[in-house]
Amino acid sequence: MIKTILPATSLKGVISLPPDKSISQRAAIFSLLHEGISEIRNYSQAEDPQSALSCVEQLGAEVEQDGNTIRIKGTGRNGIKNPVKDLDCGNSGTAMRLLSGVVVGVGIQARLCGDESLSSRTMTRIIEPLEAMGAHVSARNSKTAPLLISRSEALKPMDFELPIPSAQLKSCILLAGLFGEEETKVVEKIPSRDHTERLLGLSIEEENGAKIISSSLQDTIPNQSYTIPGDFSAAAFWLVAGCIVPNSEIRLQGMGLNPTRNALLGILQEMGADITIENERMEGTEPVGDVVVRTSDLKATEIPKHKIPNCIDELPILAVAMLFAEGTSEISGAEELRHKETDRIMAIAEMLKVVGANFKEKEDGLIIQGDPEFTFNSATFKSFHDHRIAMASAILALKGNSGSQTLDAECAAVSYPGFWDDLKALQY
Ligand code: S3P
């Protein structure tokens, strides 16, 4: 699908954000582990959470959908079944990595597969520690999906220091650890999103500035009955669009404000963004608020390595903000961005090249020369079948001086099926 986006003179309106993708998938997986019924309100209809849901069904959960509310009858840790078919994780790295942890913990045999993009992403980061816990994992070229996972020896709980700040890796190991008599401990020196710890209520200690999270069979799995907050990573597109398009005022209802996820908010505010947060509250274990963003004069910024995990998914749209900010901006220490749904440093660079921006691609980031008056003639953007690149290019297209196109625009549905309708609604 090709989407044509016209230049915008104003964006005004109220957006009901799509439910958080990371939290939805965890809620589905943790409901399987809970023996009994969980009721998840506002479960995401996006492709990744739907993939996670069908995997969970194959592992024995009974799922009933009633609009955006789902009821899941979980099997508990003891009742999880051998899947008869492949667990198809679609485009979802979160589903593949978290479910691999569950499969190893239970000790069943399962084959996990995914689409072309997921099948090209490295799984070595989970394969090595899961093998150390007693699993046998066979992977294509020993690194990529499909993964055939089994375990013939006893589960070996372990102490594991995260070599990279990855919430998927952290969650994978903690989920396997939930099946061990002895504790598994994960040491996290650089914080990554903490939804797993929050939703499972896992025990956390602090030691020399590091966080140590433990899991074992002794942990009770709470039911997952709550409302999923609005996705901060989806809100990010409107936060930036509201700043860079003239005469704009966008209200975002029920936006997730988890402090391990929302660095973009502080970054934009430091750049001069007019963003106000109202009505802060808790939805289950997660903080949320309503947010208003208005047209702003942005100034350049530098994003160092330690901030990257907290804004990793927002970097494509942050690069767009940087292009319209006065001065030279720089993103450093973001080499992990090359291992997402596509190589996102390359994809951002392609997007900037198409509009004739003044920028430099680095191995670990980008240097972008911003200009509040920057504009370009109609452009054709490749999405690389990556939802976040498709949506970032659409926001950039609003600043052209004639219509632009985004190719393979349907991939936005991986996290935000209503994106194109919401974009249209804000322009009228
Ligand atoms: C996610 C963690 C992050 C993020 C991804 C979702 C999660 O990935 O980029 O979109 O749900 O845990 P990594 O754990 O690979 O950093």
C-alpha cells in the first residue's frame, strides 16, 4: 500500500492512543502463566500483540475476545502444552524472545518462527544464556529463527549479567527462571524498560548502582487484570508532529509514562517543546497521563549512549525532530538500532537522504544539521517494511512543500493499525 501525505498547515485534535505493544504482549504471556482468569482491557489489535496472543493460545490458554477486552484462562506454569504447530511470532521480537524463555522454563519442545524481518534478527543473545540454563536451541546458522527449542536436562537457574541493556533479553531469562526451584538473578547495569518486573511483581535489589531482579518457582504469578495504557512509542509520532507542524495542538489521552520508556519526553522538553502533562495516574502497575503538545521552536540536542535504551524505539522520529531543530544534533552509542525490525540507522539515513537533508551517518548514530525552515519537494520514502520508519516518514512528509509518498505503508499496523486514520483526522 502506498500512502500519499500532503503538507500540513496545522494539526489539531484528540488522539486515543493505541494500547501499548510491549505491555499487551507481556499481559498475554503472563496470563498463560497464571492459573485462572485474567481480564485485559484495551488489549492491542496491532499485529505483534495478536501474534503473541495466538502463540499463547497454542500453548494452552483459552482466549475470549470481547471488543478490546480479552479474557484469558491461563494454564499456570504446570499446564502449558506442547504446541502442535510452529509458534508464529510474525514480526515480533518481543514475542519470540519472551516465549523462548517460557519454552525453556517449561521444558517442552517448540519451534518458533517469524516473518522475513524477524528471521534475520540475531537470536544469539538469548540462545547462549538459555543453553547455559540447560536448553538445546537449534537455529539457522546458529543465530536466527526458526528456533527449535527443547531441554532434556534439568533447568539450571543462573546469575546473569546483561551484556546489553535489552528488556527482551532480561525478560527471556527471568521467564525461564520462573520455573526453577532456585532463584535466577539478572543483573542490569543500564536500565531497560521494566514492564516485566512490574507486571510480575518480581523482587528487585540494588547493588552498586545495578539492579538485580530475581525469579523462581516461588514467585506467584498475579492475574493480569487491568487496562493497558496508551503506547508511548506511538505517542512519540504525535509529540514530534505537534512540535514541528505550525498552528498545532494535539491532545493525547492515557499516554504511558513509564520512566524507563519516556526519555523522549524530557529530550523534547529540553529542546524547547511545549508539552504539558495532566491527570497523572496509575493504570495497573504503570503510570499514565494526558498530554498536550503545541507547535514549538526546537533547538538541537545531543543524545549520549546512556540515554539510548530509554528512547531506542523513538530514535527514528527523534531524527525527524532534529531535522527541524536549530543547530547540529547528534545521536551516539545507538549501534543497537541496527538490529531492530530493520537496520534503523541505515533506514533513517535513507529517509534523510531522500529529502536532501544535511546529515552524516555514523556506525553508532547520526549527526543531523537542523533548520526550522527546512523543506523539500515531493519525496518517495521506503519504509523497509518497518512500522516505525513508515510512520516517521509520514510525519516528515507533513513538512514537504508538496505531496510525498510512503511505500509499504501497511506495516504501520505492526504497532499502530489506526495511524493513517488518526493522521488524516488531525489534518481536518
Ligand atoms: C521491547 C524492548 C526493546 C524495544 C522493542 C520492545 C520489549 O527491544 O526496542 O521494541 O517489549 O521488551 P530490546 O529488548 O531488544 O532492546
